[in-house]
Amino acid sequence: MSLPKPLIIGNWKMHGLSAELETLVRALAKRHAETPKPGTLGICPPFTLLIPAKAVLQGSGILLGGQTCHAKGQGAFTGDISAAMLADAGCEIVLLGHSERRAGLGETDADVKAKAEATLSAGLTPVVCIGETEDQYVAGETLDVLGAQIDGSLPDGADAERLVVAYEPIWAIGTGRTPTMDEIAKVHAFIGERLAAAGVSGTPVLYGGSVKPDNAAAILALDGVDGVLVGGASLKVDDFFTIYAAGAGTAA
Ligand code: 13P
């Protein structure tokens, strides 16, 4: 089953203690219940909060996601978590290949592909993240880099109904800088063509990198942008809900 567009997904990264179940998760569920919008709203908190967050989100229509998973279903992999465990905790999506994991932990395209296949096997939807460094952007290599990441990271047997791609220019993450709207539109058009060539035409493509309440409407209005992946602003209920409302073309 495909996820209704636009998709507004919050990546909490390594933020969030149990106190945030009330101040963030319950508060978001309340806002969503009061003023529901078309589209898909989801959050990816840290592993420790998944099960209690699921309890808070029960019946809210807000999706829960993991921030990564192991490629194997179980085994002697200390400190890791499997897609089956994320499914068991109530997740429906898994972020994979975030640049913070590619750069900081050496995740390769092949790793991301294997994890995406494990995610599909567990019945979850992979959100495959791709993006260029600032050097690559300046050198005009963005499309080559993204094309190679798409070709290397997509799971075998991918199906547009059960796949999401997130374009996150690394230099835009947490910096307050974004590409121009024209650049985002061009990159998304390229990604859409590359996905079509890979047989997964219609896969939702999200933009991520310094999405804030004041730029979300313009970004979400662009052709080829099917949603946003939000870091810092997803940790503030008002900001995150305003971004979600922007996707629906309505003021919060
Ligand atoms: P920021 O929204 O904080 O720039 O983070 C983007 C991101 O990395 C989402 O995955």
C-alpha cells in the first residue's frame, strides 16, 4: 500500500528522552487529531522510544519509523537492530543510508541495498537517503553522485508502492542553507527519471536539508517534491506541524 502524498517525516536523530513522549509525541498526535491534513505524517525517534511512542500514537494515523536497521534478521550483531524488530515495535518505515551513517559509519551503497532488502522482507517501507557533499556540489557532480547512489542502493525487487527516496544534500543538513528552488526541482526531476529507468516510476521523492516553517511551502510546491524529511524542525511541535500543514497547502 503506497503512502499518501505529501509525506512529512521527522528524523529525530540522536535526540529524545522519555519526557519527549508527552511534549513531542502526544502533543503532535493531539494537533493531528484536532486539524488533520491530507498526506502522511511520520516520526523516526530513537530506538529507545519506539515502543512507548507507538502506544502514544495508537489510532492517531501518524507513522512510526526506525532510523536504520541491520541487513540480517537476527544473530550475533551486538548493538544492532533488525527490521523484524522494528516491525515488532510498530514501525512502518525505516530510514536507510542517511549521510550521517554513510559518512560517520562507512555505510556503502551495497550496505544500504542489503538493508533495504531486509526492510522489505520485514514488511516495512525503506526510505533510501541519497545526497552529495559540498565539494561534489561545487564541482557540478551532483547528478552523477545521485545517479550512482540510486543505482547502488535500491533494493532488488523494489516496487514504487513500497519505496521512498529522500534527497538530502549533505551541505544543507543542519546548516540553514538549501539549494535554490530551481536546483531542487531539477534534481528531483533527474531522480524521478532515474527511478523510472530503474523500473520504479512514481516512487515518492522527498527533499531534506534545513526544511523549516518558512521554506517548507515553497519546497513542497515544487514539481517532483513529494514530501520532506525534517531534522531539527521535527523536534519542535509547532514547527513540525506548520511544515505538515504547508504540505497540505493550508496554514497551521
Ligand atoms: P535538518 O532538517 O536538521 O537540516 O536535518 C535534515 C536531515 O538530516 C533529515 O534526515
